[in-house]
Amino acid sequence: MQSSDDLRSLFQDAAAKLAAVKEEGGGLIVMTGAGMSVMSGVSVFRSKDGKMTPEFLRFLEGYNEAQRGHRLPEAKDWFDFSVGSMFKCQTAKEAWDYWKWRVARANVMPARDYALLKQLMDYFGKDRCFAVTSNCDSLHLKSGGVSEDNVLEIHGSLAFLQCSEPCCEELFPITPYLPYLAKDDFVPSCPRCKRECLRPNVLVFDDFNFEDTRERVQRENYRRFLKKFETPDSKRRLAVLEIGAGVVVRSIRANADHLGSEGRCLIRVNPSKEDCEFEHRSLREKGVGLATTSEKALEGILQSLGQ
Ligand SMILES: [Zn+2]
């Protein structure tokens, strides 16, 4: 963590950069990873070095037992466990043991950091903010910070189910299934083909069955949003605020780096000082790294903005 004096001046720097973008009629892109949902209680099941928690290993073992029973190869780690084929009928029950746990853990209310983020978005104006997230917990939507038209969930959402061998493009809201998913042996089956099981509309590894209807709409909304803030010199009147993005799966960080280099500034929030650093030279000028929690960073920025 940085010292409190360092942080205070960094909050002011970040706030000044954000205010300048707002002043020129620009927009705010918020990019969030797992770290943003920690305060809300969505547990992280992988540590920074990629190691799995004991709870996760229990699901992996259950799955491997079923795999062995069907003379199928065992999964070594998360990368060959959390795959599209895990929902095949031989292992659907074990796959769902894991996903029920994920669903239950994501079914929380957004904590104070999301409320602070909403405040910052309100400062910019709702139509000038967009959230891009690798989280599948719908907390940006639940907190009211953004509307359905202003969010891109790059790994999908646990709020929806789809057929596991897509017989249709339809997505099924998870809410009516929640009471059943609390039961140990329940595996939801597709109401359309009545043959395959349903699975979360979440992108996993080697996923050839992810139903991307919703994602396509979100990507189109995102493209349109970016276009609104393009400048004649192919830059963008945008501030990028990245919060809690991981370093194991780097999708959010890579997106933030890219957009930050086209935009006016990149503010990176991560409790680890080394994870706050900017690899690209072009970003060192425009970048502000805040080595603190999402709550403290947002509070500090809002205070410096006089909000
Ligand atoms: Zn089906």
C-alpha cells in the first residue's frame, strides 16, 4: 500500500484527470475484475498465484471421480475443469455442484464501494458512463450504477441460463430456478429440447457452446458508446477507471491498457502496489495507480472532486 500522504495526492491527481474529461464532455469507462466484488462478499476462489482454494479443490475432486467412473481423463486444474464439456450428461451433476456454489456466492447485494461508484457515475451523467466487467455477479446492474444498455459482461452472467448443447438462442433468467438449485441433486434441464441440461450463460474455457445473444447486444452498445467519444485524431475523450482487475486472466487489464492509451487517462485501483503499475510507457504519463481498496479509492476520488 502507498502512504496516506502519497495516496491523498494521487486521489487529487486522479480527480483532476476525471474532472478534465468531464469538462470536455467526455465519458467514463469503468472496468472491473473480481477485486471489485470482494467487499460485497463474492468470494475469490483462486489466489493471485493461480492456486485453488480448498473449497474449489473439493469440486474438482468430485468431478474427477465422475470422470474416472466413465474412463474419461481427469482435470488437473481450473483451466481444464471449468470447460464447456463439463456439462455433458456423465458429469452434469458434478459440474452443477460447483456452479450452484458459484451462483449462491454471487447472489449478494452490492456493498458500499458500488454505491460510491454509482455516485461517481452520477457525477459524469448516466449516459456518459459504461461498465465493462469480467464479473458474472450482475452487481453493476444491481447497484443501479449503469443500465442494461451501458454494461458489457465479457464473461457472461450468472443471472441467466442457457441450453448446454444450444438447441436455441434463448436465455432463461435464473431467478425461478434458485429455490431448486439449493437442492443437492437438482440439475436444471432445458425446457426447450428437454434433453440437455441448462448451464449458466458464463463463458468458460474451451467453450464452443456459449450462447452469445446477450453478449452481442452488449458489444454493439459498447461499440456505439466508444464511437460517441471519438476525436478527429482517432483518440477518445474518455477516462478509464480500472478496479480490482486480476493478473492471472488479464482480459480486463489488457482492455484497460488499450483503451487507456487511446483515451485521456487510466486510473488503476488495486490493493497490491506492484499490480498498480503500468507496463506500457505511453500510460505512465496518463496513468494513476492507486494501491488501495476499491472503497478507499472511490471515497478519496469523490472527496477530491468535492462530491
Ligand atoms: Zn435445449
